[in-house]
Amino acid sequence: MKIGAQRRLVSKVKRVLILVMMVAGIVTLFFGCERSAKTESSNLPTPETDPLAQPKSLQQVGAPVEMTREKIPADNPQTPEKVSLGQRLFLDPRLSIDGTVSCSTCHDPKLAFTDRRPTSFGVKGRVGQRNAPTVLNALYNKTQFWDGRVNTLEEQAALPIVNAVEMGQPNLDAAVAQIAAVEEYQQAFRVVFGRSPNGPDLLRAIASYERTQLSFDSPFDHFIAGEKNAIDDSAKRGWELFNNQARCNKCHALTETTRDVTNLIDNDFHNIGIGIIRHNVVALARQAEQLIKTGDTAAIDRAAIQSDMSALGRFLITKQEKDIASFKTPNIRNVLVTGPYFHDGSQETLWDVIDHYNKGDGLQNPYLDGDIQPLALTESDIDDLVAFMASLTSPNYKEQGEAELARQRVLSRTTRPQRDTARAFGPKPSQPAPPK
């Protein structure tokens, strides 16, 4: 072997070993996790990836240590080897039917684990109906997906693989067969689980990796920790507006009187008036009832991603009329860099989002959440709310956040499709009764 080739090989081996050591160190710090008794993690296939894809340390200002450890299921404990395997699977397009789409296609670490599209593209260029939510801090979610159709990250990991629009496999076993054909994966599964690749273990590995993607340490976290100058006066005013006049705390808080400085969610579902006029949700609900009665999770998943029934939201799961067009309250950490916004990606800027709420949007919507009403926010109030939300950006995405804030601000001065000042400062309109 020539000297130049030898040097390149040595350099590559060093990079792989360093990456495995980083994963092991971070995961051990993160969870105090057990190690596999089989072999050392240096034998595992480990991708060389962007630093943003690596497991994150729990030593971040604002990170809830005990809550994080409580979110690790007893039947799927963290190990460095398992997390490393899950990272490899998360980034590997061989999980899809044609080898073109990975988990990271829609949840790109470089884009704060989103794809920055209104709705996501899957195999053969197929387009789904919903916006890809970030994986960051998903371990804290009580339910997964916009409609909460599963509870765990293990369950969540399975459905995109077998969805025809997303990764396109006919079933999970077909994805396992493609992975099992790779000798590195055969070795890795035996190291981590003591057996050959199989569906449940594949999902356990991906979920374990996703649980290492926590994101705190933002200027807002430092402010809450006592650093009074960590955020500027505009963001401070925005925080107060968020919990008072702007009524954001109706959904993004533990209760109306208890502020949530950790995840800023209520773990609930709300109809906020998105997509109601575009879709005849009443007719869609009647159409969906037969499908829901089957209890077929995969069929419901297909309806949610592939058809106009997506607009029905939580109703697809509960069959309760009050849940028609209701969607999960999202965690708004890193919200500045995880647009476009709402379940259908219909709003481009945070100014558009606030304009939507400011006018109490929901005309002709019999299922609108009762807390939606005109807010009478001035332009300076809206700017302050955006400043607060920008302060929720973690250090890994600081530069992206600054560029995105500048881009959105320019747009907000010229293009405001949701702004309706008359409605924002007017009375709450009468809400039509649900059809019988």
C-alpha cells in the first residue's frame, strides 16, 4: 500500500474511533447507562456525520435531568453501542424501498432535524400532507405525530418505514431484510442485542438514538437561570405577552397559571383554525368513520399522510367530534429554525403565525378551540413575541437562527398574508354550531 493511501486509512480509522468514543462518553454522561457485556463499541459501524447529528450532552442549562432519565423505558435502556447503531440506521436510506429516503431525509440534523419544507417528500418524489416536526426534544412528548396516534418513539419509528409516501416498504420485515443483507449490520445487531437484525430491535435502536437529541442551553434558558441580560428587553416583553395578552399560555404552558419553562407545551390537541375552509372536514369526518372503526394503525397512518383526511387531525384517532381538525401542541424550542409552521406547513414566518392568532382566525369553523379570540396585538407587540421565540434557539443553531430571523423580518415588512388589523381589534365573532 502506498504511503498516501496508508495515511488516509489511518486518518479514517482515527476519525471513526474518536466518534465512537464521543458517543460512548456523551451517552454515559447523558443517562449513566449500562454498557453491553458483549464487545466494545469500536467494532460497531459508525457513520462519520455532521456534529449536529451526534448525541447531545445532558449538561445544558435548562435541561431537565430527572425528567430526561425518566423518559427512558425500562425495556429499552440506553447503551453507547445501541445509540451508535440507531444513529447509523437513522441516517441510512437503505431502510427505504428504493434506497433514496432515510429518517434524516425529513429530519435532517443540519436543519434542526426537520426538512424546512411545508410538507415532506418521500420515495419517488411523493409528497405527504403534513409538516415534518423536529426530532429535537421529541423524547419528552407524551404522544408522537401531529395527531398523537402513537405514544412511544419506538412506535413512531415504524410507521414512516411502511408508509407508501414516505419510505415505501410493504412491511417492516422488508426493511429488516435490506439491512440484514449488510454484514456490518449483522455484526452490530449481534453486539447490541445478541441476535440477528429484526424489526423490534431496529426500532429500539432508532428510538434510543432519538432520545439523545435534546436541545436546551438557549438564551432564554440562561435568562430563567438568573442571567438577566441573556435576552434583550424586547424578548422579555415578549415572554410576558406570551403568558398574558397573547394567550399563548393557553396551549404552551402546564396550566394557565403555571408557566412551563422546559417544553412549553400542554400535551394536548387543539383546533386553531388551520385548513378548515380549504377542506370540508364534516364530510371528511363521515368518510373517515368506517376507516377508524377498523382500528388499523397502518391504514390510519396512510390516511393521515396520503389523503385529505389528514385535515381531520386527532379525530382520526379518537372518533370524537370535538377533536375534528385538532392537532398536537408542538414544542416551540428552536421554532425559529424549524419552519414553515403548523401541521400543514402553511405559514412561512413567525409573523404570519402570530397574525393568524391575532385575528382570532376561525370563521366558519364550528370546532374552533374556545380559547381562540382576537388579541389586539400591535406591531411592536408582535415583534416582541418573535424576539422571545427567537431566544429559544439553542447554540447549535445560533448562526442559522440569526440568518433566518433576518430573512423573516424582511418578509414581514412586505408580505403579511394573514394580517387583518380590523379583526384583530374587533370583537370575537360568533361561532357556528356543529352540523347535525
